[in-house]
Amino acid sequence: MRREKAEGRRQKAKSGFTLIEILVVLVIIMILAGIIVGAAKYAQVRAARSRTQAEIATMETALESYKSDNGVYPRSTTTRSDAVNNGIDLYAALVAGPNNPKTYFTFKPNQIRFISVTQTNIIDPFGSPYNYYCNPGAVDQKNGATFDLWSYGPDGQNGTSDDIMNWGQ
């Protein structure tokens, strides 16, 4: 009888999971979750970079149309280092308004940020303003014949390797 009770206890003990087994499973799940979250973040940044490149290309086309109609690109009124303020109101140059009868680019609401009555920033997918600089012949302009249009990229800082621009990278 004692032997039967002892065997019964052993069978009950074998039917559950040990604490070590549960911890191992949890660690494996956490590692897999970390890999998935990291891959998702990487994919999100790549998608935003692609969207930024596409938006820059589309704005380049709009600026070419502007030049075709007006004979020149919209000129910057500031230095290159102040281009974060778009130099001119690039939005006003591309969208129909009091000084511009034609719309060259249609922005979505999440692409614009109104700064003041006279200044509107065009926002990149990373939440920072696009930068525009056009001062042909200036030594600090990268595209001497046209204009510079760029985003500071995911880190939002100027001059880093993740900047996205319309000139050779």
C-alpha cells in the first residue's frame, strides 16, 4: 500500500512543469519578441526613408514646374544654415495663394505645420521640417545649377550619415 501511494505521488509530480522549464520558455518568448520588435522598427524607419525620398523627388518635380512657369526657382532669403526655416516659405511657393495662382504640389494635413501667418513648414515623415536652399552661384549650395532640398532623416540632426537629400550621397 505504501508503495502504491509513493508511485501515485511520483506520477502527480511528473504531470506538472518545473519552475526552470517555465522560465526557459519565458526567456525564449522574450528573445523572440525583442527580435520581432527590432525588425518592425527597422522596417518602419526604412519605410519612412523611402517615403522621404519619394516626397523629395515629387517636390523636385513641382519646383521644376514652378521654374518652367516663373523662369527661376524660388529663391532663399536666408543662409544655408537657416534653411531649416525653408529659407523662403516653400509651401507658399508650391501651393496656390494670394501671390501664386497655381498649385504645384498638394500637401496632406500631416505634411504641413503652420508656424506663423507668413511661414509654413513642410514636414518630413520623421516629424522634422524639410530644408530648402536656393542661391545659385553660392559656394555653400550643393546643387549649383538648381536648389538643395533635404531632410535631416531619422535622427533629426544636420550633417549626419542618415540625412536624405536631392544631391549625390
